[in-house]
Amino acid sequence: MKVDVIDNGGQWTHREWRVLRNLGAESTILPNTIESSKLDDCDGIVLSGGAPSINSELSKLGNIASYIDDHSFPVLGICVGAQFIALHFGGQVGPGTVPEYGKNTITISEHSDLFKGIPDTLTVWENHNDEVKSLPDDFIISATSDTCSIQAFHHRKKPIWGVQFHPEVDNTEHGKEMFLNFLEVCGKRR
């Protein structure tokens, strides 16, 4: 199974790649400027986190809109990757009420697919100034926290997920299981 990581300048992009490789997926870190057709053989992609502010530096996110629009494979957006997904489909993103750096507790309300088998409450690692403020009707909120009302979400019909936190770091509980669940969805679409 081939699941590439699209690099949006995140400090932990290599960790996303490493987790995928350790779980048995073929994976490469690719710049977000490659042509969409270069992803035609992927079974899924991960949109990495990154430093760009979604409101003032959107151009730094390269061609990721075409990766989503041109393909039907599963997509997992992390941090700025999740924010981009929400914005791309008509949601709103803006500065967080409480910029988050470090551990936080989230509550999962939707346990299908990405959060299958994951406890209702867990500790995650955050590193963001911006956050998703609202989602379009095609999306469902799947996790929240006391300081961020949209910690995770998914599309109602398409295999697209976004998480504000970082499942790739050891400080996030059950992060490996989230990646395993994502790979399971990617494998079913082969």
C-alpha cells in the first residue's frame, strides 16, 4: 500500500512518514508543489502540519487543493492540513481563541473509521495558532476539547479526515492506532 506524506513545512513531517513506514506502508515525503498526477498511484495521502498561517500564507500550501479534487483516495489532514481541508470545502479558519502548544485532552464523539477502537477521552499534542472555526454541511465534528470546538472532523461521504492535533508524536495517546485505522481505510479502497 502506498500512502505518501505531503510536506507543508511541518516540524514533524518525518514522524508522519516514519509511522506509516513502521506500520508497513510504502511512503515518501513529497513537496506540496508536485503535480497532482504524480499521486495517481497512491492509495491515500497525509497532508502534514506546518507553520503557514492559513489566512495570510495560503500560497505556501502549494497544490494540495488539486490533490484532493483530482483523486478519490483517502486524505488525512493534520494541523494546517486539516485547516486547509475545512477551508477548501467552504468552512472557516481563523486564529485560535487559545493558541495551543503542548498536551491537551480531547473528547471523541464519533468513533467510526479514524477513531475506531479509540477511547472517548485521550491526551493529544497540540501546536497551533489557527484553528477550524466552522465546517460546511458535508462534514461532521468527531472530536472536541475545552479550548477548541473542532479538534477532528470527517466528510460525510468521502474518505477525508482532519485532526487539529498531532497523532504522529509519542505524546498523543493512540496516535499509532489512528494511523492504523487510516491505513485500513486506504487498503479497502484498493
